Amino acid sequence: MKAVVKELVKVLPLGGAALAIYDEFQSKQIERKIKRLEEFYTNLSATVNAVKDKINEEYISKDDFLDVFEEATKYVVSERQEEKDIFSKTY
């Protein structure tokens, strides 16, 4: 899809300017997602340290847990509203 958009923009008048704006938008979007991921990991680490004596280590060692963790991470990175991020505040 991204390649199609870029090719379409090239043939339109002012396509180069539009392409530069699109690339800048993509870059800023990536920066925001990286920031969300860093905040998530920082807050998750603090939360895990606060409850580490209650963690079921057998459960977190299973592949199912890794799948759930990956999905949660994808959600956090994509979520724009901080109040929906369950780890935006440490417990």
C-alpha cells in the first residue's frame, strides 16, 4: 500500500512535496510509537518489580504468555489515548 501511495503521489502535480510531507509524517508516527513503547516497558518494569513475589513464573514461561504479551505491546504502541494504556501509570 505504501509503495502504491508513493507512486501515485509521484505522478500528481506537486507530488515531490506531498511525498516529503508523507515521509515526515511517517517518521513522526514512528517516533511516537517508539516513545509509547519505551514508556510501556518502563512502567511495566516498575509494576512487575512491585508485584514480583506474586508472579506465577510457570505461566509467564509458556508460549501463550508470549503471544498475549506481544498483542498487548502492539495495542500499547498503537493506542493514542494514554488513559487507555493500562500501564501508563505504575501501580
